Amino acid sequence: MIKKIIFIASAVILIGVSIYIIYINSHLKPHENLDVPYEEVNKGVIDIEVEAVKSITENISSPIEIAALIKEMGVPFNRDFLAPTDYVSNYSTNYAQAFALGVFSADLGYLNMYNKTGSVIDYLTTIKNLADAINVGQYFDFATLKRLASNSSNVDSLKYISVHSFNQIDQNLRQRKRGNLSALIIAGAWLEGIYITIQVSKIKPDPKLLEKIGEQKIILSDLMTLLASYAKDPIFKNYVNEFNSIKAKFDEVQITYEQGEPVTVVENGMMTVVQKDRSIVHITTQQLNDISQTVELIRNRLIRQ
């Protein structure tokens, strides 16, 4: 499966403390490298290969690519789409804190896209508190991040610090056998990303936006494999069950693939042949409504836990 590199403003890749560089699959297909069947992985905790997890997270980041599309569509910023930061005091477990960290990371990507500097600082502070709560706050230089976030010309520096921070956090969590928290951060980011997308689609049901929503069926399938690897934990299983409810609605969406002509491109000084396949999403109004209602219900329930 060939991937096209797209640079987008995002905060989805596990703890987005600012605008991230995201690699997304422009012609999404089911994950080909994760050879653990969903049914098997759901029986207990499975140690998924790091490269497989990396590939999953790259695809999962795609909902926040829509932030750029939203702005291009001329849809105005709406703070009501974001999770309120005043819920943070309610998150008393590491599970809830990690999940919320992903949610607020996605919100931060949306804020950055619209250059909402004042709110960015608020969300950075919230993210810091959550990161400290799960003992990974030491990997963020929040003083520098706050300073850089106040000036849009510092985007490249923010990208570097953000990606570097995540790599350290993910490595630390896995070394301490806390990969379940990384999985919840990813899940929170994905859910908030699709939630924002759905809210915008109600205002402006653009075909490109609706297609992006439908494509989440593929991404969610990979996400469920990652989450299910920790389903043996009774508390974690609650998250798996919630996301399974969303997956059941996405399962109704039909996606077909159309093979394109190979194109020669130059990457890093080397000539590469890229197969230009494309996915075609078939989603009905009823399916979209069912997905919207389920996503909103579960998202609102989880951020208030």
C-alpha cells in the first residue's frame, strides 16, 4: 500500500501540543501489515509490533487533516465544537487522563488551524496538567511551547518539538508496560477529530467532507485492533465496548477501490513508481445520521466521565 505524504496542521499524533507533521494515506485501504486477527487479539493482551502501531497511528491521524479542509471551505471557527477544559478535574484515573489527553490534542489542532492563540495557551496548560498526571509531562518544554504558540511564524519549531516529544512519550510508556495509555491517547484524538468533522458537516455537508467521514471505517478498523489488544483489562474494556458501538455503525458504509495508473515520482533523490489507486466511499444519509448520533453520544459521555 503506497502512501502519499501530506503536511497538515494537526495535533492528533499522540499528545499534539501543537501543529504536527502527519503522514496520511490518501488512498486508504485496510491495514496490510498488522497480521493479528481482530478476533484473536480480543482474547487478551497482545504485544503489537512497534512498526504496526506506527502505521496505525499515521492513518488514525487523518481526521484532523479535515481541519485544513474545513478552513478552506470557509466554515467559521466554532468553539462549541471543542471539549471544555473545565472537565479536567473530573479525570481521576490514568485511563481517563490519557483519553482526555488525546481529545484535547485534537482540539488543539483545530485551534491552531484558526490561529486562536489565546485558547491555544489554555489547551496547552490543560495538556500539561494531563501529561503530568500520567507522568510524561517531563517530555514537554511547555514554557517554550507557549512562547512559540503565540507566533504563527514558529510553526516549524512547534512541529519538531511536538514530534520529538511524542517519540519520547511513546517509548517511555511502552518501556514501562503502559502501552494501554498510548492506545487511549490515540483513541481520544481520533474520536474528537471525527466529532468535529461531523459537527462541521451539519453546517456544510460538502461531498469531500462526507467522503472523509466514510473513510474513517478503514481507520477505525485498525484502531479497534489496537484497542482490543488491551481488552482483558476490565476498565479498559469499557472503552473497547464504546468504540465497538461506533464501529458497528461504520460497518454499514461501503468502500470500493479503483485502480489507477502508476506514476513515477522522485523522493529523496530516488525515482519511485507510485500506484495511484483511489477509494470510493458509498455512505447514505441514514448511515451518516446513525454514525453522527452514536459518535456524539459516546464522545460526550466519555469526556464527562
